[in-house]
Amino acid sequence: METIEKWKRYELTLKGSTDGNPFRDVELTATFNINNHPVTVDGFYDGNGIYKVRYMPESIGNYTVITHSNISELDGKTASFEVTEASHDNHGPVRVSGKTHFAYADGSRYIPFGTTAYAWTVQPKKVQEETLATLKENKFNKIRMLVFPKSYSYNEEEPELYPFEGFLRYKRGANDWIFNAKETGFDYTRPNPKYFRNLENNIEKLDKLGIEADLILFSPYDRWGFARMGLENNLEYLKYIIARLASYKNVWWALANEYDLMDLVGQIPVKDWDEIGRFVHEKDPSQHLESIHNFYDPPQHKDTVKNWYDHTKPWITHLSIQSDNIFLIPKWIEEYQKPVVDDECRYEGNIEFGWGDNTAKGMMDNFWRVILRGGGCTHGETYIDKPRTKRPIWWAHGGKLYGESQKKINFLYNLLKENGFDWVKPQATSGPTWELAVGSTPDEKKWIVYIGENQPEFEILSFLPKGKKYSAKLINAWDETIEEFDQEVQNDKYIHLPRKNYQALLLTEK
Amino acid sequence: METIEKWKRYELTLKGSTDGNPFRDVELTATFNINNHPVTVDGFYDGNGIYKVRYMPESIGNYTVITHSNISELDGKTASFEVTEASHDNHGPVRVSGKTHFAYADGSRYIPFGTTAYAWTVQPKKVQEETLATLKENKFNKIRMLVFPKSYSYNEEEPELYPFEGFLRYKRGANDWIFNAKETGFDYTRPNPKYFRNLENNIEKLDKLGIEADLILFSPYDRWGFARMGLENNLEYLKYIIARLASYKNVWWALANEYDLMDLVGQIPVKDWDEIGRFVHEKDPSQHLESIHNFYDPPQHKDTVKNWYDHTKPWITHLSIQSDNIFLIPKWIEEYQKPVVDDECRYEGNIEFGWGDNTAKGMMDNFWRVILRGGGCTHGETYIDKPRTKRPIWWAHGGKLYGESQKKINFLYNLLKENGFDWVKPQATSGPTWELAVGSTPDEKKWIVYIGENQPEFEILSFLPKGKKYSAKLINAWDETIEEFDQEVQNDKYIHLPRKNYQALLLTEK
């Protein structure tokens, strides 16, 4: 009998008819059963008369499979397989744990250290390989990426493959990167299996690197019509992609990048998202994380109508936000009782856009502040040689990193890991310590006090629990150094600090 | 006939009874009349049988004065004086102009460039003189200062004089800087004229330097009971101080520093402020600016109950806020349709408190951002040698400045003045330019685009009006340099910038 590890993918392959439009005409599901707990999942058409059903088993033991179809060749097929314990480096999917943070399904620690390369899987093969090599060198454990190709400044090349059959009928105008692409020549009822195979192979490679694919299902940055397929086609596309990808343990469903912009430009209306969100939640047999991401940052905008999507909806597992107001992270965690990931807090780069001209120090500073305030954080890099350059830019294409913030982010990642931060409990988030970012281990035995660009030469950490004594290490986040700090730390005791930028203290209760 | 300049102070001195408590028992007012426009103002007792009535005339021509009193020695006294045109450097009081900004009464430009030395007038004479000398060397045109002495960390010395008769009956405890000082030995019904003469002499000296006295009438930082006098005594004290000081053209009424803390610690309840605010507004014959200042910064606090005072009250002329959320300044200006002064946005220093450990660069950066977003901004400096040091610290005592931000603030002040910014019209306050601070002259002929710590090597200033062309100067805010910039600027044209920190562009329409 076939054996697979828990949380890996079981795949059943069947041959069937190629008549009509198999993507829409053929119904195929399969019921997976273990200990009388049946789960029914959708299959999908993979082209050339090949049909597949995939499933990520989560229990140890013997599963049986039986298919159901409206065509006899695919109906009533049976199979069985055995699921064995997960191997050492297989921790399962990331799930919400303890309401406001994350963990792998096996209970091991997961704090989101994201990066962003929206359209890396539709770049030339060499760039895809470079992207994976860059990821391997760094500690990012999540990447924001699109299913569809991207149309935007610096994203003007056509992909080699399209996600649907057809061709680009219209020539792009100079400024219509958000294109009114209603009739572009694509047949949204016929996905292109080759396109999705490339996507899923890359997701599999990410999993081997221990990286979650925060997969963005819709985006406004479109000139092919994929943002304007209409609700019925959208749901059929979602059914297809869930059938293909829900068995990949490292997939997260990010419904949209900037859903609010999609409404604004007449693509997907705000009212559709609840149905879309519930559909994904109900179709996915593996309970992947699900989020919806904003363009407008309410605290910043005069127009308070531009609010976030209602993150209290039950199908939203965590907040995936775009915001520069990172001191509010603990407030949002408390308010929503869900994990908060600041997926766009300005990228390191020198591009002409405000979201992409932060310094390496600024990107690093945001990471420390978001992470210590209990959130997840996401990196991006936008260095250009000249305006409208054609060379790969990490934020969109992947490729190589030219900046420095990733090294500092790796340093923070290692610091938290080596000091047993399973998650970060935000501390001292208001009042007299507004300039600090302070987080502790859940048991409050270890604390990190990030001072950042401020210059207190004297500090009194009055937010620490009374009566406790701490030994300390002095960290420099930019220099990536950790030194002994020879002063004992208590909540009512003055400490003296060198006047340097980007310092932090790591405290360990004595 | 006595002549005085418009907006200078007319003073009538009378001899009267010293029986009983002249501060409370004697009623004295005077009616000032010009062209059948009578204004009645309160007089005050200045000790030793001397009573005074003061008034700041605002019209050219002959005024008559007649007194009214419940004691015959002071009743029905008459005088007259002539008011002449204001001399060159006398611009009158600062008033709200065009709803959302300020100007002097003669129409000349005023943008608040504040500093803070809360208790400078109760320091030893030498420190008071040093404070004035420091102010003379810099461009600050407003200073936040208390009427009363201050009790707080680093503010532990007793003043030489007290504002009321009496003595400090209780010895201060180690931690009770907000002292439950109900019975401290002071007689709140008997102001100490000597104390107030010193205060007003200093206000007069500030006026000679062109500096507005943003005079804080109540503060929670008290161990003498002055924060707990009760509503009746509070109003009598206000009547007294208005009678003494309303004729000083450079006085602003700042009702409280951190009114919300005063409620929290049981000093002045929130409900009293409306009566206090209206009382000041009604008693003051000269319509000085009036504000009320917060401790809690609502966007930052989890506890959203800690809101600002209701700045829509008609007696509030402008917002005097404490906030680090300086990108919200244009939103607040629009929302309240009043000028906004960020009077505490973190001081340059190395003290143990989060509000006072910003770098010089950070303080400078906040100034540029607040001012270009249309607000007024206030500096403070908190350098200490060691915890609990006794030497003067500018923020509290005045004295000398040891930092660097004041030089950069002077540079910005001169830049705006020399380029005809009568006030700053905030521009491009949201959307793709969130990392910039952009302001223009009211006629939009000149713009300043502040890039700050960001590093766009390429920019496209798409927020500029279409079709306009600008010549530009490249500014470095930290280096205090202004250079020619040889690229023409238009809203759709890429420009190239050196990758340096703290740059700005000054644009002039061609």
C-alpha cells in the first residue's frame, strides 16, 4: 500500500474524457475516509484527459478513497493509502494558535517573517531559480505572491504562460495598468494546467525551504481581465485552485491584494468578498489560513470611509494589513483577537513610490517594532537602477537582493529562535514607553526592549514586573552584535546606555 | 496726554485700602472708551495699597477711562490717553487667521515655532537670564511655560517665591510628585504680587524678543496644592491673572498641560474645563488665543476612552496637542477647521522618559513634517548628565541648549520666511506620498517637498499641478545647505536625487 507522511500530499490520477469543456462539464469529487471520518474534496482536470484528486491527510493510519463523478470513467474508483508520522522537518501547515498568534500544526513555533515577490513564478526560469536561491540564503518563512501575472509600473513584460487559454487581444495603453480589460481574448472557463503546474511546483520548492506561500488569489494589477471575470468565473477559478493547491501544506489564501482598490477601479465589488471568503473557507478541506489585504490605511487617510475590510468575519483567520502605523499593532491584536501581520509597512528601496523608498535601517526598524509588538512582518525590496528599468526587482520579480535589511531581519529571526520566543507577547505598549518596542516570551522570563533610533542614555524600565531581577545583553540591531551588559536590570533601577542607534536589551530573569 | 502705541499696555495705578483681603474684598473695574465703544476690564490688587487696571488698546485715537469700585477711593477715577500707530516691530497679538492658521493682528506672518521651558521663571535669576539669552540666539517665536512652579522628576527644588501667600507645610515624599496637597499651608485667596511681577516682567522680555508666551494656567505637576484649589479659587485666580496679563500682547492662554492627567489624579475634573474655558474667554478683553492640551494620544492608546478634549468648543481657538502621529496633522486641521499646534512631539534628549529621548535628527524631522503639513510645532530639550541631576534642563528650567536640533529648526524658520511662506498649505497628505511631507505657499507658487530619512533615488512628483514647471533647489535639512538643482521639475517628469538623508526640494513655479 502506498504510504505518505502526515501533512504531505496524496494524489490520485485518473484518465477520463476530453469531450466538451472538461474543466466545467465534468464533476469529480472523492471521499477520503479514516476511522469513519469522511472528507469529500474536489478533483480537477489537469489537461490531456488526466483528472486528479489531491488531499493532505492529517491523521495517522489507513485511508480509503472513493470517487464520485457524472462520467462513469471517473466514478466509483477506489484506492487506499497509509499515513505515517511526520518526519523531523515536517511540521504541518501553519495555523492560528492561542487566538492571537501562529504555530505549526505540530505545535512548533512560527512567527511570520515574510518577504514579497509578487510575480516571481511568471518570470523567466533563471529568475525563478535565483529567487529560490536567494530565499535559501535568508530566514524568511513566508512569501507574498500572486497566482496571476502582474500589470503595474516595472511589470510590463508579458508572461510566457497565461493562467487561462487565450491570448491578449488588446494592446496596452501607456497608462492603463489597471485596464478595463473586459474582452481580452481569454477563456476564463479553461484554466491552463501548465501555468498552474509551474505555480504548484514552485510552492512545493518553497515548502522544501520551510517557506509559506501567502498566495494572493486576486489583485487589481491586471491588464488581462483576470480581475474582471465576474463572480461566477471567480468562484469556478477558486474551486479549481483549491482543488489543485489545498493539499500543499504551506499554502495560505490571501484573497486579495488591496481589495479596496479593486472596488474603486470597478473590478471586484466590496460586496462580493464575503461570498468569496466563505466559499474558500467551505471548499478548502485543510483549513488553510485566509486573509484579505487593504490598500487604504484608515488611520492615515482623511477619508475615513476607506476602512479596512471587516476582519471580524469568521472566515478571516488573521489580519493581513498594509500600514505604517505600527505602534497600533497591539491595539489591533486586542481589538480583533486575531493575529496581525503587517504585510506592507514600506519596502527597502529607492523607487519613486512612497511605499518603496525606505532605507535598510527603516525596514529593519519596522521589523523589530512590529515583531516585538506581537505582529508578523513582511519585507520587500525595490531597488532600481533607473526609472522604468527592465531588470528584476525583488518586490515584483524575485531574483536577487541588493539591500541590507534582510541580513538584519535574519539576525532578529535567529535572536528570537535561539532565545525561545515561541511567540512574542507585546508589552509596555503605551504611556511613557511609546518610543520603545517591548516584547517578552509568553512566560515573561525573557524580554526584548528595542530602543531603535532613540537615545536614552539613562533608562528606567518601570514596565518590568516589580521585584524581578534580570541579567541583560546589549544588542545592536544594525551591527548585528550581542554583548554582555554588566548592569543588573530591575523595574526601579536606572541603567546607563551607550548613545548609539538601534540598540536593544535582551533580559533574562534571574 | 499720555500716548502709547497700539497693542502696547496702558496701566492706571491707584492707591486704596489695605483692609481685610483686598484681593477678594475690593471690586475694581474700569471702562475704556473710544468712539463710543466701551470695554470694561478687571483691575487687580498689586499689594501695599496699590491697585492697577491694565488694557491693551487696539484702536488709534483718544481713549477715556473711568473706574468703578465698591470702595470710594477707587471709584469714579478718570483718565485719558492717546493711542498711536504701532511702531515697525510691533505686530500686535497673534490671532487665528483664515480659520486654520495664524497671523499677527497687523496681518504679518506667524507660524508657530515653539520651544518649552515650563518653569523657567521660577529658577534662580542667573538661569532666567541665560534662558532669555538662549532664546535671543534662536528663532523660536513661542515658549510653553507655566504660571505655577513645577513638581516632577528633575523639578524637586523649591522656588524662591510662591504664587500665593503661605508656606509648604508638608515635606514631600519620595514618589508623590503628584501630591494629594489639599492642606499645604497656602492661602489661595491671597496671590503673591511679587511672584506675578516676576512672571509678567519675563513675559515683557519675551515680547521684546518677539516671542509669544504660551502660558499654562494649570498643570498636574504640583506638590503645593495649586492643582487642587477647587473651582471657586480657580476662577478667582484666573480673574486675577487675566487682570494682570491680558494687556500683554504676547500672552496665549493654555488652560492646562495634560488636563486629562489632572482628572485622573483627582485634581481638576474634566467637567470643570468648559466653565474654566468660557470664563477665560469672557473675562479676557483682548481675545488672546486659548487652548487645552492632552496627555493621552488617542490614536496610540488601546483605551480609546482617553480622548482629547472636545476641541470644537467655541472658546478653543486652536488645537494644542501632544502627539507623535504627525502625519495626521492635515486630517485634524480639516476636521476641526482650527489651527493645530503639536506642542509635544518628543524632545531632543537622553532622559529616561520616552517623550524626551529623541535624537536631534528626530526632533528636526518632526519639525519639518509638522510644519509642512500645516501645523505649528514645538521643540524641547532634555539632556541630562546623570539620573536625578540638579543642573538646569531646558525643557523644565530653561538655561542653555546643549543639543543640535534648534539650529536645524532655525534653518527651517529662515527658509520659510525668506521664501514668503505666510502660512503653509499642506499638500499631498495621503496616498502614494505618505513618506513625504509637502507644503506650499498659499498661492502654490512655491513648494517644499521634504524627503527626510527616505531614499528615493528617483521621484515623480505627481501631486504637483499638471502643466506647471518649477525650478528647484536641493536642500539638506541636517547640513543646512541650499544648492541649485539643475533638473526642471514637473508633475510627470522623473527626477534623480542623491541618496542622502534629510533632503528636501524647494520648488518655484516658472
